[in-house]
Amino acid sequence: MTLEEVRTNIDRVDKEIKKLFQERMELADNVAQVKAETGDDIFKPDRELAIIDKLTKDVGDDIKKEYIALIKRIMEISRKYQYGRTLELRDCLGIEYETAESAVDSVAMVKPELYICNMVSKDKVMTVDSFDEVGELIEQDKVEAGIGILEDVSVQAADEIHSMLVRKKLYINQCQIVTDSGVRKKVVLFTKRLVVTPDHNRMKVMFVCKNKSGALASILSMISDYNVNLTEIHSKPNQEADWNYEFYVELSGNFLEKEMQALIFQMMNETEHFQILGSYMCEGDF
């Protein structure tokens, strides 16, 4: 068989795959409609493993791994479609947020970072010794917001402020990139409220992967499938589970967009733990 003949056969097979894929997505839509009515889970790992085991019993070892990879990818794409359709069919995202920013009159910061504050007048700032104290002041309504250096861009992220945002369930509302002694620093303002406005271009989230092979790769592939750019990622050990990590991720996009809501919905359902840490416009040279 010549190369041209092989290519002709590949084109024929690709057309058959395309037709079958369209049929499979129609069936995925039927599944989404049923699950939207019943509230059933979209992601069922045990069922997917059973299907993979059943389908690969008669596949040769020379291509079994590749076939498993193909089946997993088809399942991932099918789930992506179902999450989006489910949100269209049923109001089930369950995330409360506001769509208007309000003025901030009282702020807390750690003392060593006061010099970098230009989001509010420094006479509105209460200084303390730790980010935990900043979070407690917000939690107790003694101040409306906190300000801190979230990251030295391209150098390192600040674990202490990230962890505090998770523990206190606070949200980043504003972000600026400030150059300090030649280093660009990401300075953020955070409050009790998740606020989303149409001009926001970033979301910050934290997730813990399920403890299984390929879990992180699956999440990163999921983000790519939604055509969302991942602008920052770092990890730190999860204190509640050995050999597992919290991943802190900044996503490019706006939570008001349907695709972003579907991505968040899928991440909520396919990670061990998930938390939104903010929505904001990232200003400055970044």
C-alpha cells in the first residue's frame, strides 16, 4: 500500500470518527438533560473505570495504553459538554456574588508592607503583625478589607496570604502590579465579598486534586479545553493530607462568562477541594 493510499484510508476513518463523535455528543446532551432533572452526578469515576475495563478486554497490548488514553479523552470532553449544558438547563452553580464594588474606608495590613500601599490612603490603614490578624479583623468586621503582597511576579508567591484567604474564606477584589526596587509585585485588596464586574479579567482559585494518577494533568487539560489561559500556578503541601498539595491558580477570564462558569462548575465537582479566592482586574504591566 502506498503512502497516498494510506492517507486516503485515514481520511475515510477520520470521517467515520467525526460522524460517531457527533452522535456521541448528541447522546451526551440526552444524558445532561436527564441529570439536570434528577440532580445526578456528572462525574462517576467508578463507572468510567468499569467502562474502560470492559472496552479494553480485547485490545492488544501494543495499543492498549493508547486506546485507554483515547477513551479517557472522549469521556473528559463529554463531561465538559454536560457541565455546560447542565448549567443552561438548571440553576445549580450555587455561588453567591455581587456585581457592584463599594468604597473601602478601613483596611488592615501587615506592618512591613505598608510602604507599598497606594490603593487607599495610609491613614485608613490599621497595621498588625501577621496576615492571620488581618483576616481576623475582617472576619470580626473591625475593618472592611485587607491589602497585601500576593506575589513577587516571576519570583515567588506568598504562601501566608494565600493560606489565610482560604482559611478565612476571603476574596480578592482588586489587584495592582507595582514595581518595587526592580521587582514587580502583585498587590491585592481582599474582603468578605466575592465581587464580579464586567471589566474583571482574572480569577483566583485554589484546588486539591483527587489522590489518583493523572489527576493534576486532567485538571490542567480541563482548563485548556475551555480555552482559558492559566496565568499563574503554584503549590504548597496540604496540611490535612500526606503527599497531597494545594494548587493556587490564576485564570484569565471573567466569571460572568458562561464558559468560565462551566469551568468553575466542573472544577468544583472533579477536585477533592475547591475554593474561589477572587475576581479582579489585573492592572499594570503584567
